[in-house]
Amino acid sequence: MSEGSHHEYIRVGQRIVGYMRVTNSGHIISIWINEPYNKLFLPENSE
């Protein structure tokens, strides 16, 4: 039961500072913030 996913870029002005991995139904899988944190955030499972 694997659902498709895609990336949504996080922008500040013209710069891409990170991206979110989102399922096709809109659930956020992970958030990568490159500037200034260089860190991967995994949201708590809300199920």
C-alpha cells in the first residue's frame, strides 16, 4: 500500500533553502532545511 510522493521546495525569496517530501494526499513525510540548519526534520506520526 505504497502511496506516491513528491518534493515541495521551501523558498526564501529566490533561494531554495530546503524541501518537504509530501505524499500525494498531502501528508508531510520529512522536511529538509539546508540553510541555516542543514538538518532533516521528521514530523511526528499523526495517525
